[in-house]
Amino acid sequence: MNIISIPYDHPDAAGCSTVQAWAKLPREPAPAEKADLIVRIKRMLIEQNAVLVAHYYVHPDLQDLAEATGGMVSDSLDMANFGHQHPAKTIVVAGVRFMGETAKILNPEKRVLMPDLTAECSLDLGCPVDEFAAFCDLHPDRTVVVYANTSAAVKARADWMVTSSIALPIVRHLKECGEKILWAPDRHLGGYVQEQTGADMLLWQGSCVVHDEYKAQELIALKAQHPNALVLVHPEAPRAVVKLADVVGSTTQLIVASQQLAADTFIVATDNGILHKMRTCSPHKVFIEAPTAGQGANCRSCSHCPWMAMNGLYNLAEVLETGNNEILVDPAIIPRAVLPIQRMLDFARQIKLSTRGIGNA
């Protein structure tokens, strides 16, 4: 495997602190407060001609609210596409910042709001555009392929954008065309794609703070306790964990697998926010969180993204009341950033892969 090690941590470690993110968790409303909040939010969505789109990893209250109000719960690209197709003038994105930016790139004429603009992603933070552009300039002979979990500016520097469920066919296509690839930012997903396709790939050394924590030995021990369980793993997890999977796939693909496979018990190695949808779709089945590294790890995600957890009913209501937290993308960047996204969507149509369900993490 052709891997190059690229330093990607910010000099100021506090700038990527999950401790800071956990410190901003919105207060959980009491039952009576929750009912009032939901009524207010529903009213404001109608009054403002707004639609709520939520990621599978956010709080179940937001997932349920999105679906109850005519919005959607899905992967990041599906969220952005839904907003593009929906007549609403405002898209409210319950997720992390790059998702809001992608929605704005595909919907520049619409207002895009988020409950908290500081809800980030370690993959995005770990791939600063200036450093990434300099890396690309060192390898002008390579086709630049970036994961959806990147900023608008990084997308604007890319030739292709991919999600976890369409990365394999796109990279296979590029390999067949004789192209060498520069991949960013997730090293685990990039390594999985390289191993499956045999493509010549240089990998930016980024990782997800949640998926990077899953450990093979702990998973083997848990599997021994549940010998009939099937293991579902997102390819952002380390290679040793992916090797133990019965199914490797994007969030949407893992949800579909949990519904279609005959097993009654599943061990799930991705953000535990997904368990709400899995349990809703298959209430008769048992879903168990895969173990993370625990106390000895450098970063304790507890199988849940701290930035995703920053989305709540209170700050959702506040952003609708105030109009604050609008996602803005430099208009000069949008025409370039939309090109790799559109190239992916066109390829999906060409191979007859539904654009519904090609989302990322």
C-alpha cells in the first residue's frame, strides 16, 4: 500500500478539542419542556418555509422531528440533495459544519442554518486547505479525490468528491482509466479503498475521533460473548476492525443490512447515534455498540461524536427564532466546490446507483 504520512494536527490542540465540544452539550429538556419545544419548532418551520434535515448520528429527538415535519434523516449528501429538491427557502442542518457547507454549495440561493456553527468534524479540522493545497501541488500528476467530510475550500481543490458508499466504484473507474490518486482525508477509508481496488493512492493521514477508537481485541472479546451476532463496521474504522466485519459499509448501507440480514443480534462499529434508526426499523432485533479503546485512549469518544452531540432541541429552536448561525460559503468557491460533487452524482447516474443512499459517514 502506498501511504505517505502527512502531519495534520492543528498547532493549537485546543482548536480540535473534543473536551470543548462535550462541554457545549445542550441541556436535555424535561418532558413538559420537550413537548412545548417541539410544538414551537414545528410552527416556526412552517412559518419560515424551512425544512429540517438531520444526520443519523444526532439525538433521536432531532431525527424523529425531521421525519415528522417532512424533512429527512440520512447521510450528509442525501441531506444536501434533499434540500436542493425541496421547495423550502431555508434548510436547517442538524449535523456538523461540513454538512451545512455542502448544503450551501448545492443550494446557494437558499438560507442554510445550523443549531451550532462550532459543531465540527475531526476529518475536516485535520485537513486545512492551505496545507492540503500545498500537498496537492507536490503531486500534480495525481487525481485529487476527497471524502465528503471536508470543507468547501478543500472540495474546491479536488477533482472528485466521494462518499463511503460510492468510493469503491469511483476509484475502480479511475484506476481503469490509468489515473493515480491523491486521497484525503481519512486514512482508514482510503486504506480500505486501496486494498479493495489495488489503485495507486497517496493517503492524507486523517481520522475520525469516533471510528479510530474501535479496537480489534475488544471486538473479538465482545463477539465471543455474542457468538451469533453479526458485526457491522463503517470503513472509517481501523483495518484490524474492518477485517472482523460481516458487513462493511456506509451508514445507510449498514442500516439496510441490519434490516435485511436474518440475524437477531448485531454488533455495530460506528457512531451510536445510528442505533436509533436501526432499532426503529427492526424493533425485534438487538443492537450492541462495538467497544472503543476506553480510558487509555488519547481521545474518548465513547462511540459518539461530541460535535454531533452539540445539536439539540434548545439550540434548534433558538436558531429558528433568531436566524443566527447561518452557513456562509465564499461565492467564489462555490462554482469550483460544486464540480467534484456533481462529477460524483453524474457518475452515480451513469452506473445506475441511486443518488438516494450514496451518502457518507
